[in-house]
Amino acid sequence: MIPLSPSQVIESLEWRYATKQFDASKKIDPATWSAIEDSLVLTPSSFGMQPWKFFVITDDTIRQQLLEHSWKQAQVVDASHVVVLAIKKQVDAAEVDRYMASTAAAREIPVESLEGFSKVIKGFLANPNLDKQEWAAKQVYIALGQLMATAALLGVDACPMEGFVPAKYDEVLGLDKLGYASVLVCPLGYRHSDDKYATQAKVRYPKAEVVQHLP
């Protein structure tokens, strides 16, 4: 693998911004979109449990329905693709067993060799003080970060959104029946030439204020 140079990475991240206006005539090509989906699959998570699913919405009729529940933000209808990042509502011992079986198969090892790891995860999930929905939601935010960074490196615009009504999204998309609950929305596509925010300077505190090297 030939890594990108430090300047290339920073240039891509400087180019990225929360796109307010997408060009509805421009669509993400299949190869680029496939890479974006692959990046979501590769997202790290706590224990590697992946308590999520990413729903891709391209149907115009459905997106028009979602617009009403998105604070009227036009990105959900103008973007090439819309990703709804959702948590798995039921993460229990059975889900741990499924993950152990998947791990054993991928690494070609006996599932019995993972018993200690399995017990650690099950003990964590059984903690009465753990809010599993909150824990899962935190994992989804990691996925959002990976999604936006990947998009920027590929020259694709994105707009992370918390401004929507999750319960209504779940209703329109039928997520509750599938065992999932929406947490975040991220339209992706290409910026419109009229989007004034594309050329505005980023407002970030200096690195010296937000990064500190401890002795």
C-alpha cells in the first residue's frame, strides 16, 4: 500500500465541510460508492461488536417523506445518497455468540478458544449501570467520523445531521420492525456551485489550544 502524504490528507480534510447545498444533478459513481460502503464496514467499534446497520436511501419518494422530518433540510432530497446510521436495539448474549462464531470463522480458530473474550463482553453488557442504547450510539458516531473522512479523501461531499426526528425516520423506513433505531443521518454527493459555505474559512481553535503533549 502506498500511503497518502501528510499534506494530501490535510488538504482533503481542509476541503471538507458540512455541505448545505448539494447539486441534485450530480451522482456518486458506483465504484466510489462501493468504497464508501466498504469504509463503513471497516469502522472500528467497542469489542468489535458492530452494534449497527447503515441504511442507504436513494429513492426520491422516500426521501421526500423524510424531508418533513428533517427540519426541512433540503440535503436529504438533493444529495446523491443518504445514509441513516442506526443502532441495533437488542445487543445481548446471543449477539455475542454470533460475533464469536464470526470471529472464529474469519480467523480459522476454534470458537471455544474465544470463551474468555466472550465472557468479558457478556459481563460488560450485563452491567445494570450500562445504558446499551447510549453505548451503541457512541459506536455509530465513530462510524460517522470514518464515513466523513473517507468521503473527503474520495472528493465526495457530506453533511452530518442530528437535526431530524428519529422516531419519524424509524416509522417511514420501518426500522423498528427490523430491530434498529436511527441515530444520525448523513447525505452525500457533490456541492452545488451556489453553496456559499463551501468557500467560508473553517473556524477552529489553534492546534496549540486543543492538542497538548503531556510529559
